[in-house]
Amino acid sequence: MFHIGRDGWLFLTGGSNGAADLYRTNPAVWRMLRGWRRLLLARAARAEGLGLRYLHLVSPEKLSVYDQLFVGRGPVRAARSPARRLGRLVRLSAAGRRLWVDALAPLRAARDGPALYHRTDTHWTSHGTFVAYRTLCTACGATPLDDLLATRPGITATGVMDLGEKLQFPVPETRTVHLIPQQARIAEQSPLHALAERYPALDLHTGVAVGTRNDHPAADPRRLLLFGSSYSGYGPSGLTAMLAETFRSVHFVWSAEIDWPLVARLRPDLVVTESAERYMARLPGDRFDVARYQEEAIARLLAAHPGLAALNP
């Protein structure tokens, strides 16, 4: 389900995660929030035991930022944003304040400038991604590249996006994305990432992993491991690409769960999880094995698409 707001702005209200239900005030939502608080604090403690720092970023729903364009009635209110409420709970402790990355407040503060979300999509524009990137850098103690968008080329294209395609008569939107990588290069490519790059039509998500290296003298020397969603992405225009231009080493894994054996193997300085606000409906179990998942995913892909076998990486 979706809602048509002011000036044709589209908002996700349903879907498999019941996005609008997360804005309610009921026992189920509060149990969810308490579960997330316990999970995040446990992650931070485990990371600290390994000598690492852990941070968590919630990518806010469009409704939580552009509520003035929603123009709807009922229980869906930005003041009840699950990210806002979880942030308050987590920051009750010193450990929680150290791990929490608040992207909601800076996004709301910037909403009168360039569009932060696409009108017919659930995701950030380059400007919205940049706000989240700058906020995460500040939380990490890194210096963001303030001229990142101004110095990167933009590509403009028109197409139907994830909410626009849900209309009875799909509505296209023209968008401009910035191609971020200049200093960073791919240093470690998983087989599933190779397939995703070679066959974009497969639209591969969970389990895709890629590592980058940035040898620029001004790059932050720390190594960052990011477990994230489509807001982070593995393409040239998302949050991962911006972080790769900033840190010496960035590994990205498309997963809501942490693969702790992978953390132990890579020994990054920073472990970051990023998740969409609507995915808070599902509490991760942190039992993800990215290597095994990729093997099984590739086997399923080759079984469904025998023609891929000749190009299996």
C-alpha cells in the first residue's frame, strides 16, 4: 500500500513490513523497540570485546522526514517515527549514545533545500545520501568530503521507480545521480557481486559483498565494515561509494544481520550497520554467514538461469 501526498509525492504505508503500523503506539511496537535496544547494545559490547567500535544508522522513511507532504490522517505521524523513538531509548545509556547515528534530525533540518528523496521512490536522492554520509562521518570522527557532490559528475535519466510503478498507470520520474568513485577502487569482489555487476537485471541484493581500497594520502586510515541495505548499496552513487572515497578500506555486505566470523577475519576499526526504518519490523538474528549464503544463492541462480553457467565467476 502507498499514499499519494501533496504535489504527487508518494509514500509507502504498507508492504511486507507494514510500514505504517510501526508508527502506532501499542505493546507490539514497544516490544519491537526494546528488542532493538537490547540487540544494539549487545552488538556494541561484542564489538568492544574485539577491540572495535560499533555504530548503527537507521535510514528514515520518507514520511518521517517529509511529513508536511504526506497530508494524511490516522496513526501515521512523524512524531511517532520508530527511528525517533528507538533513538531516545538507545541514548538512555552512555554506550547507546556512542553507537547511535541520528540521520533523522539532519535530514529534517535539510528538507527545505534540494530534494532528499525521490518523489516516486522510497530512497534518497544524492543529496539525501550525502546528508546521511556526513552525519555518519561525524559520528565516526572522520572528516566528510564537503565538496563530494560538486566535484562528481551527474547522470540524468528518466524511469519508473519503486513507488511510481505501483500506480494503476505507472508514473516515470527524472532523476540525477552522481557517480562518486574517483579515488576508491574495488579490491575484493565476491562472486555474487560479480554476477550483480554483470547482470543488473537480476537485481541481486542480500549477500552481495564488495571491498574497496582508497590509497589517497588524505583518506581516513581506518578500515570500515558496513552491513547495510539498498540505502547503502554497492553501486557508484550510494552511501557505500561515499564512504569508500573517505576511508582507506570499506567492505560492504548487503545484510541486516552481522556476520561475526567475517568481522573477526577482517578486523576492521569500525563496524557499522545501516537498516531502513521500515525493516525495523524484523529483528535481526545476527547468524548470517555471507560465504555460505553466496554459495547457495549462486547455486539457485544457476539452476534458474542455466545460461549463466558459462559466465559463472
